[in-house]
Amino acid sequence: MINFNKNKLINQTLDTYYETFSHTLDTNDFVPEKFNKKISKYIFKNMKRAFRRIDREDRIYQKEFNKKIKEKEQEKKRLLKSKLPPRKSIFSKLFRKKVGDKNADSNK
């Protein structure tokens, strides 16, 4: 099953980081390599942090989504039970005693 919520969040995050990368590429010619490496590490560190946030938010979303699905299934079961006539057990029919019956066994 494709997780559309997580994909949407990832796309938004990557768009912002690609925009950040495009700004750093403009300065690659003017900024020393040492600082470019630091900037790249910083960007990747923040991107990892953003993906962790996405995972956390997605877990919360999936938990709520699954809870809603379970509630809907339980509601359907309750509706089906309410529509069906109540079932009597076989034993109640077999062992019932008739009050006015002369042949009924007594437990005396």
C-alpha cells in the first residue's frame, strides 16, 4: 500500500532542500571548498532531522487512520448485529420444560 501522506510530506521537504542547494551552487565559485563542505554537512544534517520529523508525524497519522478504520468496521458489525434477529441456542430448545406438560421430568 502506498503511503500518500508520507510521500506528500517528503516531496515538500525535498523541494525546500533542493531550493537551498540551488542557492549554494550559485556561491560554489566564490566560497572556499572548506566552507562548502561545512554548508553541505549542515544541509544534510537538517534534512535528516526533517525526515525524522516526517516519520514521527506519519506514525501519528497512520495510528489515527487505522483507529478510524477499526471504528468504522466495529460500527458496521454493530449495525449488522442490530439488523439480525436474536439467535437462540440449540440447548435452550432441547432442555426447556413445558409448564403444563404432564410428561415433563421433575427434578424432585
